Amino acid sequence: MNILLPILALMGIHILAVASPGPAFVATLRISMQQRRPVAISHALGIGTAAMVWATSAVFGVQIILSKAAWLYRAMEFCGGAYLLYIGVQSWRHAHSVVPGEDSGPLASQLSLAGAFLRGFSTNLSNPKVIVFFASIFAAVLNPAWPNWLRGIVLFVIFLDETGYYVALTLLLSTQKAQAAYRQGKVMIERTAGAAMCGFGGKLLYSAVRR
């Protein structure tokens, strides 16, 4: 029970954080309505894997290194911001492009499974502030005396939390009705998503430059 309660608390805090809209949410929205379901699920797995990478880094105290090497953290913010800004601009530019499969039912798969995984992974890895979040909640709910195998369970829980949420979102958004709605409102959806991505990227770039 002494172990179960902190893990349940961690799951609850993490789910609330995951559910708040961010770059991963916007990317999932687009991928799920553009691509076939297996591709979109692969994208969700990439998002979950990136979350586990940040959580693992927090467990091993990498955020302490980043706080000491401010230039490295700033460089990570800058690169992540530039990447999100690039995705946003691309989304805006191609808002009027023809949707594959528009006249033949389901959307054609433009991304490979590996490509979708990499895009989800890189999108969720683009924000180094995530490691600060994990370090904070780990400090609040985890016992420093816990053995490494128990920390491994915590990391697996983080992966399941993040992946499960985005897979569920993907299943909801990758239906034929959702994709038909996407076709009808493609320009508005793409430009809204592009503007959101540019906003997230611009915020990271501003933070990097301000430091």
C-alpha cells in the first residue's frame, strides 16, 4: 500500500498534465484524421516513448546537469522551438493541398509506421521543459529510497499513461466520420493546427532567447 498510493498519485497527476492541449495533442489531431489508424497508433507510440525518455532522464537527475549547463538547456529549447515552428509553417503552407484518397473512402497512408513513430517521438521530445515537470512530480511523490526495479515500474507506468491517452485519442479521431469532417474543414483545421504549433514553437524560442 505504501508503494501503490504514490504510484496512483503519480498516474493521476500525469494524466491531468497529458490531457492539457500541447504540441503532442495538436500533432495527434492532425495525424489521426489524415492517416490510416495503424499509422496514427504508431505516432502515439512515439509520443509515449518520448515521454518515457524524459521521465528516465528525470529519474537519473539529468535535469540537474541541464540546470548547471544553461547553454545546453537553451540550445535544446531553441532546437525544439525551431522544429515545432517548422511543423506549424508546413501545416499552414499545405492547408490547400489535396487530401490523398479524397475520392476513394479511407485516406491513403502518406507516412510509414516508422515515419509516424519518429514524428510522434520528435514532437514530444521537442520540449525540454517536460523533464522539469517529471523531476517535480517525482520529487513530490516518489521515495528516494526506492530500488531501481521500482523506479523501472514507475517509468513503465508513465509510458502506459502517455501512450494509452494518445492511442485512445487516435481511435476516437481516426474514424471515417472524423476523417470525412477533416476533408470538409481541412483548410481551417490545418491552419488552426499550424498556428498552434507556431505558438508552441515561438514560446520555446522566446524562452531560449530570453535566457
